[in-house]
Amino acid sequence: MAQQIFRPHVYGNFKPSQVQKEKTKRAAPKKRRESRTGNSDAHKAAICKLPCLIPGCTVVGVEPHHLKHGPAARERSVGRKATDRWLLPLCHNHHINGVEIDGRTARTEPKWFRDQGIAEPIEIAAALWSASPNASAMARIILTHKGLLRQNRGEDQS
């Protein structure tokens, strides 16, 4: 006769606890960004190393802001941002407490940029995209826009 295998009798709840569920969520690999024409991880990383675009702000190491108006509006839809070609570098204060405050829309965003002294944010984003991933060329675009590069060159010549 075959031997019987005795299994220990186990009591308890075998459903994972809330803590275990959270740990598995965190351990799961993050969802990759959508790969579509105009998205570039290298460009996004280069934008994050630039100074803030707003004149008078000296913060370096910024957050990328996806434009909502102009050609960028055609690339947006429910749950989708514009592609990375329409990124601008903004510090946390100007990004969250400025352009993103009160749920600014594609209609109010251009006025906010004009109030900050930025007449053509779309042209700046296009120039940054064309210079990417050359960080020094991208920084020159930002500094030229802010008027700092022209002032420094004028002082060097005198």
C-alpha cells in the first residue's frame, strides 16, 4: 500500500495584505512612455538641465512643460500630452504655480506666456527641438531669449 502524504493543516487568510499589494505595485516596472514621432527621452533629459525660460528667473534644473496651444494642440487628445518637440523648460514655481494653475487651457496659456515676457513660446520650443540634444546650443537659445547672452557679449567687447 502506498504511503499517505500528510499535509499540515494551515489556518489563516491567504489574500495579500494592502501593504503587500502596494509593494508589488511599486516593484512592477513603470509603464513606458508612448513611442510616437516627436517623443525623445534624450530631448526631455536635455530640457531638464536648462535654466528656466522666464526672464528674471535663475533656477537651473527645471521641469519640462508641454505646450497646449498652437501646433501642439493638434497632437493632444484625452489623456495625451503634446509630443516632446513642444517642450519648454520652466522651474517648478513657474510650472505649477504659473502656467498650470487654475487648469489653464490652450486658450489662456498664450496670454500667460505674454504676461511673462515670452512672445513666441512655439518658436522657442521649435528652436530647442532643432538644437537637441546639444545642451550648449539649447542653453544659448534660452539665454538669447532672456537677453543675457547679448548683454554679456556687449560687455566683453568694451
